[in-house]
Amino acid sequence: MNKKIKRDQDDFEWTAAEIKSSKKINSLPKSLQEKLASRKSRGPQAKPTKVSMTIRLSRDVIESFKATGDGWQTKIDLALKQWLQEHTLV
């Protein structure tokens, strides 16, 4: 793995002890299993308006938008839309 990549504090590797002490979902109460299962995915969008793709942007651009918190990808989309309104592509 690339050691230069900044690790997200919410993205961590479990230790062997944590894995051993963890519980399987089917050992939890049925009501909790259902609640956890319902949070697995957002479900289909009623009217998809965006296209998933990969784009390479400057590190400083990404860091600036990420620093604004949740919704940073939407903010990039809005900034690009605004730029398109104000400029003509050649």
C-alpha cells in the first residue's frame, strides 16, 4: 500500500483480538439485524441525474473541497456548473 496516502481515521484495520471478539450479525436480536440491513444501501434513485465516473484533480483542489465537510463532491459539481455558465468552452 502507498504509505504517502493519508489514512481516514474511520477507515482502520481490525486487530486479531477485535475480530475474535466481534459478533456475527445473525447472533444479534432480529430487530437489530433488520435495522442494520436496512442501512446497507440507499436504494435506487427515483430519478438519477448524475453519472458516476473517475476524474483526476489537483490535491489542493480536493483538500479544499473536502475541508468543507459532507457534500464536498456535490460542491465540486456546483462549482463546475457555475464555471460553465460563466465561460464558453472552445
